[in-house]
Amino acid sequence: MQWNWSAVGDFMPMFWDGLLVTIQALVLGALLAFALGLVWAMAQRSGLAVVRWPVNVLTEFVRNTPLLVQLFFLYYVLPEWGITLSAMVTGVVGLGLHYSTYTAEVYRAGIDGVPAGQWEAAKALNLPRSRTWGAVILPQAIRRVVPALGNYVIAMLKDTPMLFVIGVLEMLGEARQFASQTFLTVEVFTLVGVAFIVISYPASLLMRALERRLVR
Amino acid sequence: MSEITWGLWEILLKGVWITVQLTVFSAALAAVVALVVGLARSHRLWIVRFISGAYFEIFRGTSALILMFWIFFVLPLGFGWQLVPLWAATLALGLTYGAYGSEVVRGAVQAVSPAQREAGIALSFTPAQQLRKIILPQAWPEMIPPFNNLLIELLKGTALVSIMGVADIAFGASLVRNATGQSAPVYTVILLMYFVLAFVLTRGMRVLERQAKAGLGQRPEKKSWWGGRKAEVPQQQRRDAVTATAGGER
């Protein structure tokens, strides 16, 4: 096996571009997943069965089917319905939607973990629904689930390479492009693989530390 | 443009068969890896713990798709090992999900009460006998629900092989899309196919869980209508939720 260090040097500018795209997709996807997940979690606690059931079915369906196929679906089917999104936006929506079904479960667990006395206290103080959720329940629920949410962000990071299939030039996309031009396959794919470990290992250590601090 | 003809359905159904095969083979490999690495991670020799811990962090830290690219393109070029695509994909998925599974095995084995192990020592069981007759039978039912989640993740992960040209469901879908010129029908159909496969796996694991728990005189916990996971909340959190009192934040 030959290892060509100058190939690594040549690839670096493209690598940084790819890393930037990966991080953009990750941050936007995560924000979408956090927001949508909260919507799903609150809808699942709704008193109306017509709200609860469709959301239950939707989240189970999205969670139990592959993200890759969902990305293809969004990328090819939405334009047929007259909605044209760029590859990057499609990727962010796909990633965010897929992981929102996971974060919904996390929020649900967090909300269930808030003691019943808190709900009763809010009721006794005659707080309106919005204050009950916004000032009493969610601040306690979300604090507990921050590490769990963080772990899903790490999982999302590891799913971002899939976005290259719809033409987003993130790290793997850049690596493929570089490899197809120069045939320096060994170096670039190894570099990208190592980059993922270098990012996700400290991130998972951070989550473990957060878990010890916040979940008390 | 046109309907999905019988010939095209056949492509999709062949794809289902490849996906099922891939899921079964990778799950078998992952189970072996998970058991070996999971047990090695609480071995008494530090070097064994270190190596298995490094394996866990490396394979969990990287992305399954990147590993797949690596096995498909770097192994043949760098080391001269060319694998049949189906086996290369099995290897990539098995090694990745085996790493995730090792954490499940480790946790379940550690959750078995130490008194059980001590009783085994007192009865002069060999370490292998302790493992086989005392530890694993009690740890196994605890492993099934998280294994079910991983199995679904693995099923979803098999779609990645379509990128490498293995003719699974997702690969069949791209052929059908090209043939019919329409995306909505075929992608809806294959999403439903994956959903049904996931449902069958979940139900199967539920049966397994019920049997395993009945063997220990336990009843399985309540599940959602789907029979699937409740979110993974760390143990500590769950305990916290039970013991926390109003305003009891320290």
C-alpha cells in the first residue's frame, strides 16, 4: 500500500469546503429536528385523537424507513408536485425530518419525567396552557434531555455523508470528486473517515460529561 | 408516463430478497462482534479492554457509509483484497452495528447483580460456565429491546448498499424510476416495503422478548401500538424521574 502525502495536501482545500458544508447541513438539520420534534412530542400529548394518531403514524413511519430513500423521495417526488428545492435544502429537510422523529421520543421521555406535582401546581396557580408549557414543563423537561439530544446530533453527523447522493458536496462528495479526477482513492477516503472519528469522539465525550452535569 | 409493470415489480421483489439476506447476514455478524467486543470490554486484562474499547470508539465514531466506501475502494487498492459486493456490504454493516451492539451487551452484563456471579464462584463454576449458565441467561432479555432498535437501524442501513451498486430495494427503485419516468409511485411503494419489513422484525423481536422474559418469570413491559421502542432514556434519568420531588433540583 502506498500512501501519498502530497495527495492529502492537494485534497485539503476541497476537504475544508466539504467540512463546511457538512457542518452547515448538520447545524440547520439539527435545529429543524429540535423544533419539529418538539411539535411532534406536544401533538402526541394532545387530547384530540385526530391530532395524536396522524402524528403517531407519521413519526413511526419516518423513523422506521431509511433516510436514504426519504432523501430520494424528497429530491425526486417533490418537484413532480411542483415544489423545487435545492439539493442542500432538500438534504437539510430530509435530515431534520428524519431525526425529528427521534427527538420527539426524547422530548416525550423528558416531559413524562416531569413530576405530576408540577402539572398540578401549574393548574392550582391557574396558569394558562402556554405558561404551563413554556414556563413550567419544558424548562424542566428539556434540561434533562440535552445530552440525549446531543447524542442524536452526533448520529446525524454520521448520516450527513448520505447527502452526497442528491448532489450536496459535503466531505464524502468532495472526496469522491477528488478521487474520480486523480485516482488517489486510498488517501482521501481514509482522511474523511479519520475526520469523522476526530469530530465525533470528542463530541461523544462532551455528551457524557454533560450527562453527568445536567441529568441530576 | 407508465405504470409499474410486472417485470418492474419483479425487480423490486428481487431487491427485497437481497435486502432481507443482507439484513440477516449483517445482523449475524453484528451479533457475534457485539458479544465478543461487549464481553471483552469488561475483561480483567487492561489490554483486552483497551483494544475492544478502541474498536468500539473507532467503528462507532465513523459513518457506516464512509466505512463502506473504504471497504469497497480502499481495501482493493491499498491491500489487494477485493470482496464480492454483497459480502463487502455485510462486513461494513456488521462491523458498524456490532460496535453499537457491544455497548448493549456490556450494559446488560453489568446489570446482572454481582451476587449472581459470586454465587457462581462459590459453586466453583468455571468463568465460561458462569457466563453461559448464569450471566448470559439473565442479561439476554435485557438486551432484546435495544437489539430490536439496532436491528431496525441496520435494516435502514442496508439501503446504503444501493449506492455501491448492490441490487437491493433502493437500487431496484432507481431502475424502476428510470423505466417509468415517475418517482412518486415507486418511492412510496418501497418506503412501505421497508416499513413492513421493520414491522415484521419488531414483532419477531417482541415474541423473542416475551419468551426470554417468561424464562425468568418476568412480564414484558408495555409498548406503543407499533410495538416499538420507547425512547432511550439513560438509566440515571429514569431513576431521577421517579425520585424527583417538586422543586427537588439540587
